[in-house]
Amino acid sequence: MKKALKTGLAAIVAASAMVSLAACGGSSSGSDSSSDGQKTVGFVAVGPEGGFRTANENDIKKAFKDAGFNLVYSPTQNNDQQKQIQAFNKFVNDEVDAIILSSTEDKGWDDSLKKAAEAEIPVFTVDRNVEVKDATAKKAIVSHIGPSNEWAGEQAAERIAKDFPNGANGFILEGPAGLSVVKDRGTGWSNKVASNIKVLESQSANWSTDEAKTVTAGLLDKYKSQNPQFIFAQNDEMGIGAAQAVDAAGLKGKVKIVTIDGTKAALQKVVDGDLDFVIEYNPIFGKETAQAVKDKLDGKTPKADIQIDSKTFDKAAAKEALDSGERAY
């Protein structure tokens, strides 16, 4: 039983003051679970961010509804971690049965996770990992569910090496600083990048198409004497913005752009020749997440790391995927 329910004094006061409520069927469990046994799960979400995020969060919401859970969705805005922390702590105070966490930042979660551990509320991180130092806080996290960001970064490095066996200069467009996804995609790139591939500069474009267009235009001008030939954009939206800048500079086909996510818009850009290669970061893992939560609440032990398979798309594969209608986002 959750430790938060063992305090006793508050329960005695509430029982003596509100007998009529209990008699009318008010829950005495202290949990948000409904009287018919439905479990309540809090979802600390990122919210609007792009095609991947929309597909991912919609899939999670559908999967938990289909599995019979009461999922309480709490998105933030503009990557506001403080609002995420407030939502997380409220879920702990509300004594939900489990919490799903898709964090805007990988640090700063120790205190909240410690509260969850002390309340015996299991936490499942999705998409993005968190860095935790406190031993008690670490106990709260049961599983991480999502694709491998390092794998995605490795695929980008290998594609650029294949495109330019004799070497090339280029840029990396990164997501917001402080995210595990940004670090992991960068680590994957570093793991596999060929020695003759030179990154002239890395800049954040904050997952934004418009910002990536502006940043790329500046980089192309700054380094035009060094003949940049590739751009690795850490998400599709930035890659599409980069493609707009490349086209405006008259360099379409001369600067190859590799992106991560696998949205329909990006696959179409591959078919059209604006992007060279897209690495899927599969957002469809709601069922796996719901199953992990169910297993834990049923007394089973889910795997600590549930990795979701993803694909890669060159022009032929992108056309096939679009023609088949299989893309969910």
C-alpha cells in the first residue's frame, strides 16, 4: 500500500467529519482509481512540438484508453520543465497508480522521483531518459520505453560516410540544449562518424523549421569558402527548414540533408529530392507502454529498457512507405 495512505490521522479526521460521503460510495482508498477498479495513470507530457510528438502522445492516449486505464494527460508548453515538475508532484499528491514521464530536460527530477518512490508510485519514462543521482529516486523508475536515440545518430553518421567516401564538410542542427535526446543523438553520431567527415559547426535550431532555415542560411554564408556538403538535422522539422535555406542558396542537390523522425512531410521531401535520407524515430509505442504499466500494477516485473524498433528511408523506401499509406504521422 502506498505510504501516503499510512498516515492515519488525516483518515480519522476525514472519517469522523464526512461519514455521509463514505456512505454514498466515496472512495476510501485515497487513490484516483475509480470505484469499479479502473486504475489512474498520470501522463507528464511534452505537448505540442512537431509531427513526432503529436503522433506519440496521441498513440499513448489511445493505447491507455483501449487498455482500460484512466489516463490524465498533462502537457507543458515551450519545454517548461517547472510546469512538468508541478504536474508530476500533483500526480504524486493525488496518489495516482502510476506516472508516465516524457521529460523536457534530463536533469532536475531527483526530488520529484524521490517523492514518487516514497509514495510507492511506479514511474515509466518514455522517449527521453532522465539522469538521476539520488538512490531513492532511482527506485521509482520501473522502465524506459522508446526507440534508441544513439542508434538514430549512428545511422546519420553512416549515411554521410556512404554519401561522401572521400570526406566532406558540413553542419549539425541540434535540438534544445539539456535534453537527453540531443545528447544521445550526438553520441551516436560521434560513435560512427568517419574521420574524413568534418563538422564545421553545430548549432541549436530548437526543433523549429523557421529557426533552422535562418540558422542554415547563416552557416552556408559563413562557411561558403569551405564548400559545405552535408547537414545532419536532429529532427525532420529542422531538416525541412535547412532544405528551404539550401534551395534558396541555389545548392539543392549539392548539400545532402539527413534527418531523424520519419514524418510523412519528411518522407515526401526525400521523394522530392530536398532531403537525402530520413531515419525513423518510431513514435508508436503506446501499447508497449500500457502493457509495461499493466504488468507492474499486476505484480509482474517489466523489462527495464523496452527498445522500440525503427527504420531508415532513402528515396525508394520513402516512396514505398508513402504509397502504401502505412505512415501514421
